[in-house]
Amino acid sequence: MTFPEIAYTLFTFSLAAVMAGIIAYYFNPKRKQQVEEPKYRMLRNDE
């Protein structure tokens, strides 16, 4: 393998790892209340 092939492979795996980390962070059950709150805030009556 040449250097560009290795570099592209490492870059691809690093992007995949970052994406997996973002998904794991966002869909963490501990964050469910924080993620769902804006949806219910829009439906709440402000009267």
C-alpha cells in the first residue's frame, strides 16, 4: 500500500469513529429528557 492509500483509509476510519461517537452521545438514554424537551416546549401553551 502506498502512503495516500493508507492516509485515505485512516481518514475514513477516523470519520466513521467520530460519527459513531456523535450518534452514541446523542442517543444516550441519559440525554433523552434534554433531547425531547424542545419538542414538548413548542406544544406547550404559554398562556
